[in-house]
Amino acid sequence: MTTYALEFESVGKRLYQERLVSANFGNMSVREGAGFLITRSGAFLDNPGEPVYVPLVGDVPENASSEFRLHREVYRQTAHDAVVHAHPVHAVAVSLGSDRVIARDSEGQMFAPEIPVVGGAPGSMEMARNVAAALGNGRVVIVRAHGTFSAGKTLEEAYILTSLAEHSCHILLLAGGGR
């Protein structure tokens, strides 16, 4: 197992244990050379196997995650080196009634005080462009009714932001401010 595969598995297990993903939902990637490594299509994140290499330009392997377009756009338009996509239920719930999430908890206020909510169908170029634009100005975005995309220097950093976004959204809902 490669170093990247071990990192993907470690972060994937954390996402699954925190219930930020379930079954084979979500995906992860890291920038590598003139492209990126991404989880396989249909992979369980707690046991994702070897990631697939996708070039920034050119053909995409058939076994790459269906969200490869989004990851490709993020790496084309930003300096981020890792992306984690999860389906945290509280973040999805808050996204249904808002165009942005304003954190009210202290950790959220420090690390992600405002999280934009964007639209676009899963796997579409519209969603890819919307998320890449939002991550060009920040590190976390929620796609309405779909899930979070967090970016950072490492998968671990992106995972931490994913967890933080879900925590902030959970607090909002408990406090009655999640609409």
C-alpha cells in the first residue's frame, strides 16, 4: 500500500467514524505533479484502496470518482493541495435554507466563520465551477442538499475543516438558527 493510500484510508476512517460519510458516499483527492490522485468510483472511504491518478488535462480513467470534474477545477483554479468531500447531515440540512452559514460556535468563528452554500447537480461542471470559485476565497463550501467540500494543504487539514463545518452546523440547528 502506498503512502497516499494509507493517508486516504486514515482520513476516510475518521470521516466514517464521525458519521461525516456513510456507505460509499464522498471522495478525496491530493494534488500530485500535473494532476491529482482521487478515490475510486464507488469506494468506501474507510477502506478506499489505491487512489487513481487523473491529469489536469486529458483523459480520465474510468474508475475515477464521478466528482473528478470538481476536484480538477479546484486544482486548476486554486493553490489547494487536498480536497475532502463528505455528506455531513447537519451541514446538508442547514444548506437547504441558506446561501451561507455563519458560525456561532467559537471554533467555527475562528476557523470558518462564514461558509458559502452553492448550487449545482452532483458531478456537473456547474457544481465544479461553483465549488472551485468558493474555495478560491476560502477553505470550506457546502453544496446545497449535497454535502461539504473542504480544501487544505493535506487531507488531514481538509478533514478537520469538514468536521468543523459539521460541528458548526449542528450547533446552529440545536440553537434554532439553522433555518
